[in-house]
Amino acid sequence: MSLVNSNIRYLRKQKGLTQEGLANHIKVTRSVIGAYEEGRAEPKIKTMKRMADFFKISVDALVSLDLAEAAANHIRETERASGKPDLTGRKLRVLSITVDEADRENIELVPDKAAAGYLNGYADPEYVKDLPRFQLPFLNQGSYRAFEISGDSMLPVQPGSIIIGEYMENWESIKDGHCYVLVTGAEGIVYKRVFNRIDEEDALSLHSDNPAYLPYNVPVEDVVEVWKAKAFISMNFPDPEMSLQKLAGIVMDLQQEVIRMKG
């Protein structure tokens, strides 16, 4: 796939257009736009000029620059100069996605074994394209990704469960006590209950549902992506709720054990 193919998809997504919508502006069919984006065809010079005019860039930039990477570099340089990360997404935070034949965004799955690679490839369209992907009919419009979690810090959600997260562009809207998947430089991919401490400490406070794990802070500058947990998929069915009678029996057993230890 050439740069022009990936740039067409990138620019279309930045405009918030479907393939059909872009086709109407450029005066071609939706299938032609699909062929361009999938690398099955290259636009002719006349079509490239119409695209460049529509997106307000030069033809040279359309065919010779990696526009997604250029945007990402611009964000990094801006943040480095200001000393602060982009919290609101107004500086064109880049999200690589894939779409199906009907131009619907896929849900890409990041298996646990691919978590380390995702940290390096999250902004690379070629890497994201190679991830497993699927659709769920009940989700509202948005961009979603699925992450396989490991460990027992978020019980009763079991290790191996798949968390479906909705992409959050504006990190200032993170709500205290809600669950999120964070992609971070130091911790990798983590699924936690998050408390927003950006204003006070330039950090997010991460809490586990399992009380055996202590909360800790992650500097917001170390955060790469934020996904709000919307659903989860698990092959493990939850245990039945413990009855009051059984709970009382456990307490009595513990009391008897304490009495024996004191004796």
C-alpha cells in the first residue's frame, strides 16, 4: 500500500466522512474510494487534484508524506515545547482504525500476548490492520477496541476476559470511579477504576477492585490512550452469590478459629 492510499483513509477519517460521503465530494463511486484505501487502485492525477483541493493540501503532500505520522510528530513536538500533554484531543490525536466492507469501524482485539507490541504499534495503521477484528451490533456510534486482561486485580472480572473500550479523545472528561483501559509507557495496558487527579496532580489515580492491590498514580504525560470500559466478554460464568446463611457460617468458623488460637 502506498502513502497516497493510507493518506486518503486518514484524511477521510479526520473529516468524519464515510467512503460514500467522500465519494460524493470527489465525484467517484464508494467502491472506488474503497479500492484506493485498500491499495487495490491508485487515483488518477485529476482525481488526486480534486482530493488535494478538498482536503486543502498539496498533491505532493498527498502522495509523498505520511500524514498520520506527521500529525503524531507535530503533537509530540508541541507537547514537548509546552511541557504538557494534550488532554482534550484538540491537537489532532491520531487513532488508527480499520473498517469493514460496509465502511463500519471494526473493533480490533489486542490479545494479552500482543500487549507489549501494541505499545509500539498503536498509531501504525499497518500494525492495527493485522489485529483480529470483529463487530458488535449493540454499541453506539464511536471507536471501540477490545483488550484481553490478565491478573486478578479487577476481580470479579476474571483474567482472560475481554474488555470492550470506547476511545476517549478528551481525557479531562474521565469520571471518578469509572473503569477504563489505559495504554501507558511504563505500565503497558492496564484495566483499572480511575479517579481523575489531572487538575491537582497531573496524574490519574488507578484503583483495583481487588482490595489486595493498593492504588497508585500514573502521570498523565505517560498515558498514550484512554478507553472507557463499555462491556466485557468472558468464558467464565460468575459464581452464584453467597447466601447470608453461608456468610454467617464462615464468620462463625473464623470466630471459632480465633478462640482456638487464643486458647
